[in-house]
Amino acid sequence: MTTPLTRASGWHLAALLLANFVLALGPWAVRLADSGPVAAGFWRLMLPLPLLFGFALASRQRLTGMPWQTMLVMIAAGVMFAADLGAWHIGIAMTRLGNAALFGNSGSLIVMVWGLMALGRRPNGFEWSALAAAMAGAVILFGRSLEIGQATLLGDLFCLFAGLCYAFYIIVVQRARAAFGTWALVAWSSLAGAPVLLGLALALGEPVWPHTWWPLIALALGSQVIGQGLLVLSLKHFRPLVIGLVLMTQPAVAAIAGWLAFGERLTAWDGLGMVLVAAALAIARAGERSNAPA
């Protein structure tokens, strides 16, 4: 179900751009954290919980009294979100930041394909273009990563798997949106996913308690509160195509951060691969409104 767009202003566009800019810096904060990468995901979910539940209460969103079936769906969503963050943070530690931002957002394409399957129809011209661009860009980026080393290619695959997990998270969350408000949804899914990430971090033998807190605080507030909050605020003011085009700024910002902070230089082939995959994500976002099942 879609709702009519409300009138967008310059402030709404600024919020959308800032949301994507802040989200693109998330991988940089994961790299700087002296906890393990999966443990960083745990702190990303755990630290902002008081704020998330506070925002839900301030917005008068329902937090309790849900049917047990709805709560099970919410727990499943939290587990899928935890799987997304765990795989993505492992991949961030192994590949380039630009690649991590691209493949971590690949869930849009997967949701597009799922929507087509739910509608029982073949892709149209734009959708075939998105799939072709995504495949071509992925082949280029995978090849470039393999030239650097097998570990970099494995990191790309972890980020791609994270995108798959995020797509399933979105699909599961759709079943709970009717009962929960946005902040309540994010709060409960974060609370359900945090123990999963903590258990995985301990099982992997990662250090959980950090010596330096500011990268984790920046990750929690930037990605989970400011980035997601501004994104939710601006979504109702723009069509999916605009959101998809602005989404293309994320890999660019992440690539620049990787170059400045870690010396990750990109070639023209890297740029071409990123443009192809980012264009595919934009096309997939453009098709969300027509592909969404009832």
C-alpha cells in the first residue's frame, strides 16, 4: 500500500541527502572501532535503544499489547537485521568501503525481484536494464577485488549476503508495519537483533568491550538514529526514483572516505562498476511503487 506524497521542500531534500551522507560513513566508523566488527553491530543496535523507545513513546506509537504472532514476526525481523549487520560488518573489514556501501544496499534489487514474483509477471524494460546493469557492475567489481586479493573478494560476497539478509528483513517487516509505528518498529527489531549479534561476536572470539567509544557512538547515533531517522522523515516526500538517485551518493561518499582514511584508490574500471550497480539500485527503487504487493 502506498500513500500520497506530501509537498517536498528544500529542507526535505537536505534531510534526504544528509541521511545518505551519514549512512555512507557507517563503514568508516566500523573500521575505526577497536571492538570486533560483529560486536560493533551489537553496539550499533544497543546504544540507541533508549532514544528509539523514547521517540516511539513521544510519537504515541504502540509498543505493547500486540498479538503473539505479530511479536514473532518482529523477532524474526530483528534476527534478519542482525544477520544483515553481522555479515556486512565482517565484509567491511575485508573489502573497500565503496564496494561495501554498494553491495550492502543490494537489497533493493532483491526486493524488486521478489515483488515481480509476487505479482507473477516478467520484468519490463527498465527492470531488465536494472538487472543487466547490476550483473555487469558486480562482475567488474568482483574482478577488481580478485585482482587485489581473495580476502577482498570474500568481503564483497559477505556484503552481498548482507544485502540479501536486508531484503528479507524488509519483506518480514512489511507484515508488522500495520501494527507498529516507524520508531516502535525500529526499536523492537533492534532489541531483538542485539542479543543475536552479541552471541555471534562472543562465538567468534571478538573483543566486545571497546577501549575507545567514540567510533561506536558515532556509528549508533549516525547510522541508527540520525541516518535512519532522516531517511524515514524524507521518504514520504519523494518518489522512489528520487530516493534511488540520492542513494547513489552513498558509494561515492564511502569511496572518498576509504581513499582519504585508508588509501583505497579507485581506477576507472572501479568507477564504471560502481556507476552500473548504483544505477541499477536507482532503477530498482523507481519500480518499488509498481512492484509492491498489496
